[in-house]
Amino acid sequence: MRGLIETRSDEDGIVNASPVIVEKQSQPSVPTVEPSARLISVDALRGFDMFWIMGGDLLIRSLQKIHDSTVTQELANQMEHCEWAGFHFYDLIFPLFVFLVGVSVTFSIPRLIEHSGKPEAFKRIVIRSVILFLLGIFYMGGVANGFKNVYMAGVLHRIAVAYFFAALLFCFFRPKSLVAICIFLLVGYWALMTFVPVPGIGVPSYEQGKNLAYYLDQHYLPGRKFEGTLLSTMPAVANCLFGVFAGLLLKNKTVPDQKKVYWLVGSGALSLLLGFLWAQQFPIIKLLWTSTYVLVACGYSAILLGFFYQVIEIWKFQRWAQPFIWIGMNAITIYIAANVFRFSKLAERFAGGNVQKFLDSYGDLVLAIITLGMVFWLTHFLYRRKVFLRL
């Protein structure tokens, strides 16, 4: 239980990278976090990321019913995943979270090694990865529909696997070697998808249901499947390593804070450029987690992290981000809670049916606000009591 339930002081690190940590502290007051004690910007960005799947998307989509225009239509469109190739804002949410897991690894793992040594760090990484993977199975329905229909591929599963490999690589390799490994994973995945013929088809393919990643899943991944999970673990780990590089930059005390922002934004812009250029040959496809998808998503992630770091850590404008911090410090909790309690469905008990009809075009907006209100209330409740189940 020690690896799962812990009591910590505010000085115990900047960002907790453990996939599953439950913290409960005895003092009921709202925690006062010193700027030197933790990077609030990382918690806030994690909360900002989760905000969109907790009801932020419903809020934006509701605008089209109030005023249907080209702008509101495009905003609503950005709140949906691309069916196959392409990139929408909603396609950023998952890889941004994986990126932030990588950022967190650079703060928690060295502290763990320093306190307990590498063998204990390895043990904790394994335990936490397994727990998160099992939570993923539970989230996707567990064994309710029989073992044949157990999901072995989903959001929490991918986070668990990406964290596991990225954390182990971080433990045993220096930054220069990690860069080489990251490049190898991205280029290697591209080479496999581009040059290896798909059995039964005879030629390489990026088409849905006709690609190498899909073929491997159909033949070797048990349970229910998505498009191409096994092979696309390679770029997913690279995605997490990009976060590790950002975390190493933020930890580097020899680099002034303002230059850290320049590096984040500049490297993010370069990653975007490379991703979109490479996409002319290797399409940006979320379901396949293509190398170009990783470069584009991590480019946006680095730029967002730079923005949050500039505003929160350098300019010290923090009050506006407080609700995001509540969510960000309990991201896994609220993600699982949303699956169990269905906040959007609960919101309909307050403003659905005849009430929604009475509100007319504003009905969906009110439901979205109530949904987000419940999310903020729960995360604030947990935050005040210092109870955290988080990455």
C-alpha cells in the first residue's frame, strides 16, 4: 500500500509523475503553494487539458445553437476528432496529457532514485503502470461483457504503457541517448508503416483497416480493439519522451526562466513545421498515432507549456488558473468519476427535458455550465482536503 497511498508535505516535489497516487493530508485548509515548491503551470495546463473532455467541448458546441455562423461551426468542428487523417483541437487532448506525463517524470523519478535507489524506483514504476492499466480496463467496462470483449487498448492503457517505457528509459539513459531513442522510435515506426507490406494486401498502406498496425492488432492483441495499438506504442513512447525533454529544460537552473519559454515556443514551432512537412508523405492520423501526429501534437504542447509557464511562473498571474489547478491535481480522479457518474447526464436532471426546451437555443449552454460546475465543485472539494489521485 505504500506505493499507492502516501502522505506528503508541500515541499515534496514540483510535479507528481506517479500514474496512481492517492494523497491525503491532515490539515483541512487550502494549501499555500510557494512558487519554488512546485510548477503550478504544469498542474494548470494538465487541468486545462482535462477541462475540454469534462464539458468544455459541450460549452463550445452549444454556441452554434445560439448563433449559427461560420465561426461557431468551425469551433464546433474543432471539438470533434478527425475521422481519419488531419488534426483538430480535440485531437490534441490525449497527446498533450502524455506529454505532461513525460514532464512530470523528470521531477519525480530522480527524487525517488535519490531516496530509495534505482531498484525501488523500477519497482514503483512497474506497480504504478500496472495499476493504471487495470484502471483502464475498469474504465472501459471491465469484464462486464465477457473476457473476449475486454478492452486492452484505451486512454489509460496507453498512458500506462507510455509512462512505463519512458520512465525506464529516463532511469537508464542520458538525455543525448534519449534524443537518439526518440528519433529512432519515430523514424522506425514510419519505416515499418511505409516499407513493410501488409500481409493479405501485399503492399504498405496507411488506409484505415488496411495498414500494418491494424493487421498486428487483429492477430496479436487480445480483446476488443481500436485501429492500431501495438505498433503505435513506439511513437506514443516518443510522445512521452518529448515531455521528458521539456521537463529537463524546466529543471535546468542554468537556463533563465525567460529563455526556457523561448526554447519551448521555438522548439514547438520547429516540431510543428517538421510535422506538417513530413505529413505530405506520412499523414497525420490520430488512430495510428503516426510520427507526424506526434510532432504536431508535441509542437502545440510545447507552445502551450511555454505560454502557461510565462503567465503563471514568470508574470505570476495565477488566480485565473485556479480552477484548472483543481482539475489538474486530480486528473485521473475526475476522469474516472466522469465515467462512473456521467456529469452531463446528471446535469439533465437539473436542466433537461422541459427546462431545456424552455431555454430553447440556450438549453445546451446551461447544461454545459452545470456539467462543468459539478466538475469544478468535486475537484475543489478534493483540493481543499488535499486528497489527490493523480499523475
